[in-house]
Amino acid sequence: MRYAFLYQKDVLDEVVFKVLYNASESRFEDRVNFDVLMMEITRTLRNNGIEMPYHLIVNTADGREVYRCDDYETRDGEATFHMVLFRNDPVDKMGTMVVNFPDYSEFSMSAAGLMLPAIIFTLVLLFSFMFAIWFTFRQKQVSQMRDDFVHNMTHEFKTPLSSISLAAEMIADTSVPKSENLLARLSNTIVSETKRLRLQVDKVLHVSLFDNGSLKMKFIGLNVHRVVGEVADIFSLRVQQAGGNLAVHLDAPMHHIYADEMHFTNVIYNLLDNAFKYRREEEPLQIEIHVTNPVPTRVNICIKDNGLGIRRDSLKHIFDRFYRVPMGDKHNVKGFGLGLAYVQAIITQHQGTITCESSLGQGSSFTISLPVTESDRQKAKRRALQGTC
């Protein structure tokens, strides 16, 4: 049995070696069934979901072409893939199969077209998510601003009302002796606190009127030097009492504008009031007002102070309604956050602009630019012509 097994093994080995030897000795084109090869390639592509025409070339190791598709042609945009045949044979017995896809660019575009809806949907989801986050933070900010407004409005209304109520009770109290000086003081308290209360109410009403467009203005020819000088004279008393100084420089040859005197006066007063409220306690307040003509057709009013200043990230919001610059742990400055919004609205109605430059701890500078009257423009033209002549 052992001899029989060895004999059969030797016979089998001889047959296998003979087949391998004869196969390697056969011609390369005889060893490949090209019809079966193309069927296998087509079946494999379909199994992977690829329905594309392809071209096939088979070369020997020395570059001799043994098979080529009848409709083969080389075009731009085609994709070519190489495959080694008989890779376990000696190098000179191997071959190379080259498969190219002439419509690969169109296939890529169609594949990209299938992905396009998914990409668009992803972008829409991303944008919606970002918008939802932004809207949430915006709502939170608006809610905080609303709460601050209600708190500040309650404080601003309660203080003058308490003073008026106390003064009225003292006048009505018959048990308190009333001299002329006391009555005068109580009367002055009631009048001043009433004006203060009315001013706070007017701020809220003016912003409300701007919303529905029902605010009416009376434009007249106005002397900027006169208005700024009068407001500065009144306000300088407050600044001097606080140990500061208010300097006014009226240097605009063309200083007449068309404006509503009441609202324009309020604009100057609001800016000066902000400079006074946001001053630094450790340093005397210094306010400078410059009225100039940067160009013959415009008049600029610049109000500069050495106060607390405004952080850069807050500058873009200072003209928003109800916005108040964060003051950290300082809460001694009260207000509605409507002053600068009112100022910008008034200046816009006057066809002007207002800008602010500020640095934290270095003070602020507000610049108002307004068009001059037609008469001042004509004067400027005549002066220019005379200068040319």
C-alpha cells in the first residue's frame, strides 16, 4: 500500500508539473480566453452597480498587444486601470490588462449630481442650526435688555415721584410750620422733579413716535454756533460743580443749518449729559466742543471727553435702542438706553450722520455731520471764486 501510494503521488506530481510547464510554454494569447475575460469584467462591474461602457487592451510583458476592443479610442476625461495577468509566473511570462472608461467624466458628474441634493440638504441643516443658535442668543439679549429697561424705567420714574409726593405731603401737613423759604424750596423741588419726569416720559414717547413715523418736525434756519453755545453755557455749571471744565471752540464759517430747534438742542444736551454721567471719578472731567467745516457743504459738531470710554465690542451697539454699555460692578449710572438711539434718529431725520470713536479708559468722541443751508453754500462758492480770481 505504501508503494502504491508513492507511485500515485509521483504520477500526480508529474501530471501537475507537466501541466504547469506546458502552460508556461504556450503562447500568451492562447492562455487567455478573451470572451470569458470580458464577461467576467462586465459581471463584476454590474455586481458593483457600475453600468458603464469600457474598453479592453491586453499586452504581453514586452509590450506586444494581443487583444484590443474593436471600438477602442482614446479621449480626454477617461479613466484607465491596469491589472497584471499571471502574476505568479516569471516576469517574461506575465501580461498586462488595461481597462479604460471613456465616459468616466460623465459618470463622475452624474455621481456628483446624485450627491448634490444631500450636500444642499446638509448645508440647509447647518444654516438652520446656526440661525437657531443666533436667534436664541439674540432673544436672550433682547430679554435682558427688556428687563434692564423695565428696571431702569421703574427707578427713573419712582425717584421724581417720591420727591414730588414728599414735598406735597409736607405742604399739606398742617403740623409743620411753613416759612417762605421752605415753601419756595418745596415748590422748586416739585417743579424740577416734574420737569425731570416729563423729560423721561418724552424720551420714551419720542422713540415710540419714530417707530410709527408720526413725529413731526419744524425745520427752520438755525445758527449752530448759537445753539451749541447756549447749551454749553447751561451745562458748564454742572461740569464746574463737579470740578471739571467745558471748552467750546466755534470755528465754522458756514454754521447755518435747517433743523428742528427743540430736537437739535436735545441732541447736544444728551451727548453732553452722557459725557457727564460716564466720567471718571478719579480725574476731573474735561469736555471739548468743536464746531468746524471739514468741507464747505458740511458742518461738524465734535463733542470729546476724557471719561470712562467704550469697549470696542460695544461701539457697534451704542445706537441700538435699550442698549446700555456694561459697566461691570458700577450701577450708579441710570437710564433707559434710549438717549443715543434718539440722537441717531434725530440726526438721520436731519440728513446727517453721527459717528463715535472711543477707547476704554481714554474717553469718547462723538462727531455729528450736517449739511449747511443753501445760503451758506452760495457764500462758500463766492469765496472760492474770489480766491481763484
